[in-house]
Amino acid sequence: MKNIYYSIGLLLISLSAMGQNKDTAEADKLFETFEYIDAADEYLKLVNKGKANAYIYKQLAESHYNLFNYKEAAKWYAKATEYKQDAETYFRYAEMLKAEGKYKEANEQMKEFAKLAPKDQRAVSFNKNPDYLPQLRSQTKLFDERILDINDKKNSDFAAVLTDENILYFTSSRNTAKRKYGRNEEPYLDVYKASYDAKTGKIGKPEALTDINTKWHDGPVAVTSDGKIMYFASESFMSGEYDKNSTASQLTGLIYLFRATKKDGKWTNVKPVPFNSDSWSTGNPAISKDGKTLYFTSNREGSIGNTDIWKVEVKGNNTYGEPINLGPEINTEAKETFPYITDDNKLFFSSNGHNGFGGLDIFMVDLANDGDVINVGEPVNSPQDDFAFSFNITNNIGFFSSNRKGKDNMYLAIPVCGVEVFVTVKDKNTGKPLANANVTILDDKQYSIETRKTDANGKLSYDVDCDRVYSLKVAAKGYENSELSLTKTKGGDVNVDALLKPLDDIIVDGAIMLKNIYFDYNKSNIKPETAAELDKLVGIMEQNPDMKIEVKAHSDNRGSDQYNLELSDRRARATVQYVISQGIDKSRISGKGYGESQLKIDCNDCTEEQHAVNRRTEFIIVE
């Protein structure tokens, strides 16, 4: 139903003259008047009579596309694209394939779309990252989801909004007493309300909001934080207006926004906002916490795509500033719709133009911090249409709608506890931020999750789960590596300063002072922790290309003199070989074993710790 409602009157369907003839006249008439179910039946009759062509195949696909019958739409788009088509047809075909979970096939259609419309923002985004799906699927989960038990079993329910007065408003076609709307054979939409119990999360029995419902489509709604003003969408027929330029045989209504005020518990004084127009539609309202900015969906003049998200200053008494388009960072050449603005200025919206899982996906942008548009991820988003996200900060609960079960249903969006870790990498001595440092985050089993580079200010961030231990490995050229632990937290932001020690600091009195390079008893193989320490030596030698090093390896005093001499020599050679393997020329490093001839601790009955001290390696700068 939402797929129908947000496009009612938003654009008049322009049928190509190519392919139209007396055979398609009846089907075309039905298509023009949005009777897509009947139009599809008529086009299919022509196919069965052997009269199919590129035009009829496309119209069949478009009829099912407008009903989000993605399986049938994909079937007929496949037939239509056997002939040369316009760019948008390939994009819509890709949408329907993604809705079926056929991402590889969808990418092939997106390639065709990008060839025909290379400057389109959707094509540019796709070409930059055609294999974005694995990234979306691996991102940190922001919400869990659960279907609401107040959904009607047969008809559509969507666009739930919870006010701070604990009233849940939503839009539904459940009123079977109303006449049916021809496009989908469901009753016209009404606005409903239900009580919300903040302690239990239970929702009361819905009742129709008779104060504002008409015989036309009504909803969705937005209510100011003080509960005194409501903005809601309805058809322009409510104001006695319609698209006077329509060539359709029936009047074509547009979506208008209306404003109502609450008096004695009832919504009264309903008036259209002055920026409605009989040349475009204006709907899907959202209002900021202070009530001073109204967001909405429109295809008004200046729109980038099919529908865009706009905002307008609220001056009071149903007066407003000039509507402003939110621009190409948010709006694309496709559909952006269903905006919702949270109390902390995060804008949620639905789009089929940004990279998503299929159909409409829900996206978020942090307007307060000039953030980037992000896909909110699974399980809120799915291969089908996901839309109309709202979030009540007071109750810490969100709502969204989806047709993933075959019709529009409302769902809870339950926040997953998350932590944002802000890392700043600095020079330990000077405090200077280090750009392009590598920061790897590891889970509690020390498996690497991801490596990122710091920006020009030495900063980066990670989103991690609550109540989990993580660690960071930090590396920068010319500095010692560092490892930091992140303890469990219950949420919020964590700030971490990674202070790296310059490698030059470990040059002392003509030697490289590494941490003890230990070998296991009777062994000469390089252990992981030994390799990590030797990497410091490699870094210093890379910084000082004329430097030459002698490796002096020593053993403990267990075993014979000859055996210890040979063992220490093997260890010296293993150390030298490791350094050479990291790219240091072999002429710059040599090694020799000294056995037990230069003990650090001369003891007859040594402890294991004393033996380990004697079993050491030294790095002498010889040039």
C-alpha cells in the first residue's frame, strides 16, 4: 500500500507512443488511471494472443513494479530487456532482482543502467562500489526487529509514530467499510491511534482517528513534541483540488499536507499548508523536536529524482519559510521518502537510490554532526521494501514498516546496545597526531576484524558491541607498535589515545635496545612475539639506510660449551635471516653466537628466570 500511496499523483505516467496501438488502448487506459491489477490482466491477454512486443512487456513489468509484485515484475522486465530499453527500466529491473535476492543478476542490470546514465548519482555510487553487499551484511547490527501484534491480518498497516504522550499513530487500510481503491483492491487509508504502555511495551486496541479521517487516503502523521500540533497527509480532493492537467479519464488527486491543532482532546482547525500546489505532491511529514523545522516528501519543482526529501522553517500560525531541498548527499535520481527526525537531529529516511538490499531501504544521517548517509543494515532492512522508520528517544524504541511478509506490516526496531570507540594515534613524546597509522581491531579471541587508517588528525572510529572485550593493534612508520585493550562497556562513547614511541628512542649507547629476544629451551625458531620485536629493528634500519648491525646471541649455561656455542650461533643466524626476509640487505646485518661465554648472571644453580636472562640476543650498531 505504501508503494501506491507515496506515488499517488507524484507523477503522471507518460506512455511512450512506440508500441501503443488500438490493441493496447484498454490496457493503457487502465494503466493511466492507476488500475494496475486490471491493466496487467489486459496486457497479459495480448501476450497470450501472440501480440506481445517490447512496449507490452515493459508495461506488464511496470504494472507489477508499481504494486511491488517483484517476482512478476522481474519476469516481464527480463522479457522487456531483450529489446533496447531506457536506463530507468534497467534500474527497476535491478531493484526487482535484488528483492528476489538475486544480487549477481541485479549487478548485471545495474551495469547496463550505468552505461546509459553514467552521470546519474546511482550509477556513480554503483561504479564506486559494485560489491557493497558483503560490507552491508557485516556491519554492526543497530537494531533487532519484532513484528507488532496489532497489524491487520489482511490489509496494510504502516508508518507508526510514538509520541511522548505514549500515543501510537499509524496509517492503515483495515477499514473495510470504506470503498476499495482500484490500484490494489484495498480500502482507502485512514489514520489510527493506540495507547502505548511504556513499562510493558504493550500496545492497546487501535481506534480510527475520526477527527481527521476523510473518504480519501489519509496519513501518515507527525505530531509536535508538546502534542499540540499535528501534520498529516491527505489527498488534495480534501481541499477540492486535483491535477487539472491530467490526461487520465478520472481526476488525479495529489498529496497535500494539512495542519491540525489539538483542543479539548480533539484535533480541530484543519488547514492545508500554503506550500501545497496542484503541480506537485507534498506528503510524509516529520517535525523537529523544537517544532521549528518540518521535513516532508515531494516531487515539487527543484527535485532531483522521483521524490525528494525537503525541509521548511515553521514560523507559526501555519506560516512557513521557503522549502529547501536536502541536496544530492541525501536525494538521488530515484525515490527518497518517509523522513523522520529524532530529538537528537538524526534523520531517518527510505530510499531505493542509495546502495541497499533491494526495494526501499532505511537510511540514517546524523545532521547534528554533518555525518554521512548510512544504511541501517539488517534485520531492519531486507530484500523487500523497508520504510517509515521512526524513533522515540524517551522510550528508546523505534518502529518501521516492511512488506517482507507479502503486505505492509509494522515492526518494532529494538536498539542493540552499541559502543563507538574513538581512537586518536599520537607521538608519545610530542603529542603530535599521526596520520595514516594502521589500527586493527580484534575480538576477544584475537581474531582480526578490520584494519583502518587514521585521518589527517590521527583519528578514526569503530562501532563495537556492548559487553564484549576488544583489543587494538596500532602501527605507524617510524614508531613502535602498540597494543591496547578495550574493556567491556554498557554503551556510549569510548575515547582511546594510542601513544606510540618513536623507534629512535630505543637506540641507546650504540645498541638497539629491544625487549628481550627469548628462545624456548633448546630451540632456535623465531616465535611470533620475537618477530614483533624484531620488526622494530627492521623499522630502524629502514629509517637509517647506512646503519649496520651485528647480532650477538647468547645461551644459558646448561649443556656443554660446544653445544651452547652451536645453539647460540643457530639463533643468531635465525635472527639475521628474519631481518633479511623483511627486506633489509644482507650486507647490513651479521650474526654470531657466543654460547655461555658472556653470561649476564653467572650462577651454578640458576632459576628458570635466570636462565632466560642469559638466553638473550643483543643488537650492536657497528656502523
